[in-house]
Amino acid sequence: MIAVGDGLWLLSTPTSGYAVRLAGDATPTCAHWGPALTLDQARDLPAGRPELPVEGGAWFGVAGLQIRYGDAVRGVEWRHLDHAVEGDHLVLRMADRHYPLEISLHYRVRGEAIERWTTVTNSGAEPVTLLRCDSAAWSLPHRDGYRLSHVSGDWGREFQLRRTGLAAAETVLTSRRGHSGHHANPWLMVDDGDATEEHGEVWSVALAWSGSWRITVERDQHDRVGVSGGFGHEGLTWRLGAGESVDTPVFAGVYSPAGFGGASHRWHDYARTFLLDDRIRPVVFNSWEATEFDISQEQQLALAERAAALGVELFVMDDAWFGGRTSDRAGLGDWWPNPDRFPGGLAPLIEHVRELGMAFGLWVEPESVNPDSELYRAHPEWVLRQPNRRSTEVRNQLLLDFSRDEVAAWAHGWLDDLVRRHDISFLKWDMNRPFTEAGDEVWVPFVRNVYAIIDRLRAEHPQLAIEGCASGGGRADLGMLARTDQTWTSDNTDAAQRIAIQHGYSQLYPARTMGAWVTDSPNAITGRLTPLRFRFHVAMSGALGVGGDLLRWTPQELEEAAALVEQYKRIRPVVHGGRLDRLGLWGVQYTLGDEVVVFVWRPTTLVGGDAPVRLRGLDPDGVYRDEDTGVLHHGALLMSHGLPRPLPFDALSDLRRLKRC
Ligand code: GLA
């Protein structure tokens, strides 16, 4: 809801309020971000920190908008033009007092989240240069202390949660890679140092952008905290020609009065309601770990038979089905079935998969090319390159310049054709290398063209689901999530290590988008031996997939796996549609109406590893029946004392299903 006062705008979510006030010099400022307020209460609030800090005047903090006019003058002096409210969307139209520059600040209330972005228009006849064009700045109320939460990581180790005191400095989270990155993820949370999963105030922001980005959180000399964020990393510039506009990506904010868990609930609800559809995420089989580059039609058919017998609903053939792609050295870019491996094309495999009752999906990596490919030989000029600079290969591949419309049109053309000519309902869209040798003008249009291709494909092929992937979780962000159905969370499928990866992923992103496979033991990357049941339990807490070499699984393993897949299908509505509560690192609870699903795990052998696992958000007066044992539990006791004996003596994990009687 949006209420309008005199130079004052109050945005209300169901449980929070956000007030914008024009300062005396017309600077739009944040007067409030926190608990819900009435317009009357908001009227008494003074102006606060700028909504989009600019260079100029006596502002010495981070400037989210940095601009150079033709005469080398910089900065903005604000002038308020007007505002418009349309439903839950507020636009404050501002301009510079002297230069022909218009700046619209956008706000949109979406559930418990407020989306913000900015449009900058050069309405003059001369070009201007943008050195920085952030989406928005968020300001926190003063508190006695501040703590920063974010994730960092690497390939195979994405989404590691970090929680540290916030330095009295400018702390920059950024990606200079052209994708959102394994090493960081474009969101952060700040609390006063005392918040827990269940209690305390948490302010959180997340950027919907899948290219390079920068979020700076600033704790200033007055102990005030502000966060400015947007696309592009430092050093990139944009030229805005006469009459041109730039729209920044959404930088959304969520206030939680109910701890980090409360923040996650709000982000999950936001993503599920406004970014995702509610189609059931099918149980996937993905061939990558089973076969890597060594694939054939017969072997894929054999895997498909076994996958179908397990209850898999979608068979996905990963890399190496196309061109001369028999290793990572060749073939990328040649998107036709490898004639030696699939002499009759893809149709025989797809038909068989369909006869087995499964949908069919394929792996693609449209943005990349191996120099050893027909595509590169035909179009060497299509790759990202700079004069007088060496070409950097990563995984033996270069990047196609998707900022160029002809390259984007080529990519859309073959993808559309592939999906049109075959019965394909799923694409795993990978990107296995960062940008190098990219000029200033590439970084933003490249990402926009990737978005446009995906949006167009989905509009043209409504049955098509897409999984976002960049060597695992290297491009997982709200921008990608708004146009895909799930994420390939990490190439690391070691269940024990996945727990921390999934714990970090779940801070922002909902379980239904968290692709998780059960693979072989010993694990292909870490060599760890783990029970099948434990591997399943960890993967069943997201969007379950199977990625092991089923041809080598024993009859007993296949039988156990089929039973677990069946069990997963029963709990899937609760895992994907319910509220997710992290029970420390060692458990996770999903609650939907009267139904509760709890996973508990102890990946390391702990003597006395039976500490109680206290459940959350139950009806204290309710009685909950264990669906497997029939034992009755009081909601009040489950919350205050926890599940009695959460784990059988010799188990690494367990799944408990409870229902309120
Ligand atoms: C990336 C992905 C993997 C797999 C390979 C194929 O590493 O993250 O899941 O698809 O590429 O080459």
C-alpha cells in the first residue's frame, strides 16, 4: 500500500513500513525503514540519508549515481518534478536543477519486499558519461551495533554463510566476472548484533542482476549504515547519448522483525509469489556425473530405463551430446546432435524417454565457444575480444559477445529450433567461464540479451522449464530466478558438504529452486563414502534429482532409492510450498498448514549426537502425529524440548513427517 503526504510517501507491506521524505533541498531521503507506521506517525519523521546518493554538495559518502556532463561538471542538484502512484508502484520523478537529466526513483511493494530501481534519462542534446548508476540506496535506523551477514565461496563451495561485525568503513561485496559469482552473491543482511534465526530485527537487500555487480555497505562516522547497490563493478562507464535512458535492475529490500529466519521466509514468499510459477518441480535424472563426456545413445537409454524405474520424472542429458564435443576441448558452439553418438538424431532417445513416462531435457551452454568448433571457424569475430590484448581461455573456451544483437539472434534461433523440433521440456542453461577482454559497452547489454533470449524462449514455449547454472551456483540471483525455474546449486554433490551450501542458499532462495542430486559413493569430487539414505535426505530437502551412475547401483540400492523417491513425492508439496525453518546447521523444517517435514543430519560421527532438535512455528496447543510411527507429540513440547531422539543411534540422517491431528 502507498500513502502520500506532503513531500512524503509511505510504503507499507503487511508487517513493515518504508517512508521517503524530500529534504529541504529536494533530495529524496529515507525517513524510515522498519516496523509498520501510519502516515500520521510518518509525518513527524525528519529527513534521513539520501535515497540515491549523488556526488556534489557536502556529501562524502558512497555516491550511487556518478555522472559527468559534457563540460566536465559532475554531480546532481535535485529538483522534484512530480510523482505517480499506480497500484503498488510509486515513481518519484526528479531532475537536475540545471542539466537536462531526469531521474525516476521507482518503488514497488511486492508482499513483504519493496522493489526499487532507477531510470536515468539524458534529455539533452549532448552525451553524458555515467561512472556509476546504482539501483537504489537503503538506509538503516540507528542501532547500538551492527552485524553483516552474506555468503562467500568458490567453485564447489558456494553460499558459505559469513556473519561478522560490520566495520566502521565501506565494505564492498562485488563481482567483476560478468556473472554474479561463486565467490559472493548479490545480497546482504544487517542486524544489530543480537538477532537469531527467530528473534531480532534484520534488514536485508538483494540485487536482481546476473552480471557484474557491486553492493557497498557503509558504516559512517555517525554510526549510520547505508547500502548502495547496482550493476557493474568499479571502473566501468556508460555513455548515455542524447535522449537515451538507462533502467537499472531491481534492488529489493526486506525488513524482518523476526530474525534471519523471518527474513528468509519473506524472501522465499517473495520469490515464490512474484518470480516463480507453482508448477511442480519434477524429480530429475541428470547424466553428468554418471557419464561426463563419454556418452552414447545406448548408455543414455540404459540410464533412462533405470531412472524411470526409480520414479524419475524428467531425464536430462547433460554435456557432450552435440557437435564434436567429446571432451571440454572441442565442439562448444556446434549445437546439433553428434552424428557418431546419435546417428538418428535425438528423436530415438527422446521418444524412448517419453515412452518410459518421463519428460526430456538437455544441457546447453549458449554463451560459450571452443576455438576448436565449426562456429568459431565460421565466426571468429563473434567472441569477446579487445584489440592488442591476448584472448584468455577458461576451460578451453571463449565467450561469445552476447551484447551483439546478431549473436543473440543466432542463439535464440538455434535454441528455439531445438525446442520446436523436439519434445524438450527442460534446458539446463550453463555458463562455464567469466568475462575477459570485455569493453565497457559489453557488460550490461550482454546480460540483458541473455535475459531477453530466455524470456522469449519461455514465452514461445510455455512448457519449457529452465535451470540456471554457471559451473554450479555461479549465477544464482534474483535476476536469473525471475526467468528460470531452478538453480544448479553446486557441482559439489557430497551430501556432507552440501549441508552448508544449502544452508547458505536457503538464506535468500526457496527450496523449490534448489537443484540437489543424489550421486555415487565415494563422491566423485571429495571421495567421501556416505549412506544412500543420507544422500537422499540432503537432496530431498530441495528439488530432488538423481545424478549417480545407475548402471552401477546394486538392486538393493535401486530398491531403496525408489522408495525414497516415492517418499519425496509425498513430502514435495510441503518442502516446496511450505515455510522453511533452519534448525541450526543440522536440520531443516518445512511447515505447510498442518503438515510438518523435518530433516535431521549428523554428517560427522558424534558421540552423543542426539541433542534435541526444537521445532518452530507449530501450534502450541496442537497434537502432532508422527506419520510413520503413529506416536503423538504436543506442539508445545516439540517447540520447547524438541523431537525426542531425533536420530536413530547409527544413522547420519532422518526424515520425520508430522501432522497436526
Ligand atoms: C558445469 C556444470 C556441470 C556440468 C558440466 C558439463 O560444470 O556445473 O553440472 O553440466 O558443466 O560440462
